[in-house]
Amino acid sequence: MSSSNPLRDPRDRRLPRIAGPSGLVIFGVTGDLSRKKLMPAIYDLANRGLLPPGFSLVGFARRDWENEDFAQVVHDAVKEHARTPFREEVWQQLAEGFRFVPGVFDDDDAFVKLRSTIEELDKARGTGGNFAFYLSVPPKFFPSVVQQLKKHGLSHGQGDSWRRAVIEKPFGHDLKSAQDLNQVVHEVFRPSDVFRIDHYLGKETVQNILALRFANTMFEPIWNRSYVDHVQITMAEDIGIGGRAGYYDGIGAARDVIQNHLLQLLALTAMEEPASFDASSLVTEKLKALRAVKLPKELGKHTVRAQYAPGWQGGEEVHGYLEEEGIDPHSKTDTYAAIKLEIDNRRWAGVPFYLRTGKRLGRRVTEIAVVFQRAPHSPFDATDTQELGQNALVIRVQPDEGVTIRFGSKVPGTSMEIRDVTMDFQYGESFTESSPEAYERLLLDVLLGEANLFPRHEEVEQSWRILDPIEEYWDQHGRPEQYTSGTWGPKAADEMLARDGRSWRRP
Ligand code: BG6
């Protein structure tokens, strides 16, 4: 064991990591994401003392706003959505660094103004020329924004200063468009300066998959085809598409969350131990897992997509997808998707990974369930174990973050009856610290230049390689089935698992 005082070690990961002099420019600052997630996260970081004193925020959008109008918008967003309490002195200091640049993306004058704003902030606030550009805009605008940044000398810093690009999903619509987007961005920014946000990777419980697997000895020996029967990854939402028709229609559940969040969960669950926790070691292992993913031959039998029909949710009657405002009444877009994947390597050969997601399902829950094989032999009578399911280890990503282990236990009494019980670890009970929001963690990492929680372009492209044939198949084969809102999805999804002699968990 090292004799040095760990508190003195600058690499000690337990020390608060505080960003150095820097600023953030948000394109598309009037959007929902910016108001609900980015602005509150910036305030929460400032409130936790993790931003430099001169931190600066520049909003860029097509609005006739002065700096004060922008500050008011951020103020309202923070009041409504921030996680930590509002403190006037924190707010005042932060708000002094707010600037607004009105303009559209092909307007040279606006980018000239952006450049002079950044130079002014460097002088007035000591941002040191270090700026991240957050593209919270639809991908069709990426080319013009990054080209303008290049043209106006904003994409590269002087001397030691840095410039980074932060990109929000969707990273394309399929493999080809993702490759095109990556090329456009990489023509201007070095790959190591591009941070693709997959906010699931910023969630505590998702990072805990790595801790659980690689900081312990008891799970890894059974984390393979010799013991695991199958894995179920579920991301269920109770909400509908809300006001996001424009984004969602034509995209659908699989592109919206399987391509990114669920395949990242799969990669973290399936990958080998990385050589270290740095970005390139993690990417290497995640990529190997994604590259080994194989689609089943008969996509009609092993994939299901569906749309929510009217129903009841939380005591309220809700519309079906086709009746939602802004949705084409003939739309074939999936709001539910379930797929079976296999991972062709020595650890996982023959172990199916079932992924499912949907809107307007029974309740909001995201979990990874590793379901183990039954005991090869049982000395008990079949009637004793009639109610015994399979052992399972369930990582609950949200809500009620934690880990549950399900195993059989004797029912108290004179007979030898065995039933399932659970052993539960709940974050809320074991730790007093509350989890930061994913965007807090990720924005801080961008400012610190730490890339381990950001998917690289190869991962994005691998994910499309997996999804493209499924989307093509769905395109060519009829319409999605309907499922009643508030239920656990279409019958076909149950049948899909039943054919394999399995069933979905009811979380
Ligand atoms: C986003 C999807 O990436 O994740 C949304 O575009 C979805 O459709 C959201 O609702 C869910 O995020 P969370 O953190 O609430 O699980």
C-alpha cells in the first residue's frame, strides 16, 4: 500500500475537480435542452464551487435580446430546474459573465461579434481563450456552425488555450449520415477536441456498472456465458412525446435511445476490463464489445416495434401517438422497440441481450438485469421450488438508483419451500451525497478535457451498423403494432421472448 497521503496526491479522484479558466458558448440556447438541462447544470456547478470565478456563458440564437434579457432567461431556467438551492451571491457572480450574441448561422457579422465577445471576456473575466462550443442544434446546422467557427478563427485557440466542440445527439440518422457528420466536424476540430454527449454516461448508476464489475471480485467470475442465461436492458418511460413531434416523428424509439443510450449500456455491461479508466482504454473495450454484436438472422421474429394507442396514464386519459399534435396521422414511427442481440465472443457466445424501450409504458424505469441460469441440479422436490425464479442481478439506473440481487431462500416453517427474495442496495440509503445531474458531470468533464464519458465517433458508427439493418427491415415490412398507453408494450414483444422460453421482467 502506498504510504503517501492520498489527500495530497493531485491525481486523487476523490478531490473535487475544478475547471480552470474557461467559458462556454451555446448555439441553440433558446431550445428546451438548454433551458431544462444546460443552464441549471451550469448554475449547479457554480453553486458547488466547481467553476472558475471568471466562468463565462455566451448564448447564440436568433433573438433580438440584450445581455440582460439572456440573463433573465437563464435566471428563470435556474429557478425552475436547478438541483441545488438558489443563492443570490453565486448567481450574481455567475451572471456577470453572461453575454448574448444574436444571429443566424450563416451570418458572418454574428460570428465577428462572437469573436469580439470572446476576446472581451478573455480580458474582462480571464477566460484565457479557453472555450467550448456546445452545438445544441439539429445536425443539419452542424456544417454551417463548424465552418463559421473555422472561418472566423474560433475553432483553434492561441498558444496553450483550447477550443472544444460539444455535440448533442442525434449523431446522424444512419451509418452514412453519421459518417458524413463526423467528417464535417473532424475537418475543423481534432477528434480529441470533440465531445459527443450521451447523457446516460453521465448518470451515476451507469458509471457504477464499471465500479460494480471491476472494483469487486465476486461478480466478474460469473459474468459470462457459463453462468448468465440472458441480459435484459430496459428503458421505459411513462411520458409521451410531449412537444417534440418535430424531432421525434421519423426518428422513433430505436434511433432516439437504442442507438445511443441502450447500446452504451450494453457495451459497459459486456465489455472486458479496460487497462485503465482513461478515455482511450475505455473506448477500446467498448468498441470491441460493439464490434462483436451480431444481429439475429430472422429480424421479423427477434425485433418488435410499436406505437402507443390511447389509454390511461397516471389517472389521466392520454392520446395515442397518431393523434399527438404535429404527428402525421399515417406515421410509421416507432415509440416502442425491442430487439434481441448476440455478442459473438468467448465471454458471451449464445447469451442473448434483449433491449427494449418505449414511451407511455407502465412506469418510468431504466435497468439492466443480468439473469442467471438455473441451478444445474436441485436436491429439492419440484414442488419445493415451484415459485423459484432465476437468480438475477439488477442494476437500477433510475429512479430508485441501486442494485438488487434476487436469489432463492427457504420460506420459514416446517416444509422445505423455496421462494425468491431480494437483497437491495439503494444509493439514497448508503450515501448522503445526492447524485449530480448527468449534465453537470458531463459539462464539467468538457471543461476539464476529460473524455472518458463521451462516446467516440467509432462507437457511434458501430451503433448505426447494428441498427441500420433493423430500421431497413421495419421500413420494408408493414406498420408498427399498437399498444395501449400505460401498459408494458405490445403483445408481440412478449411473444418474441416467449419463443426463446423467456419473459420480460415487470420492473
Ligand atoms: C433522450 C431522448 O435522449 O433521453 C428522450 O431523446 C428521452 O426521448 C430522454 O425522453 C430520457 O432521458 P432520462 O434521463 O429522463 O432517462
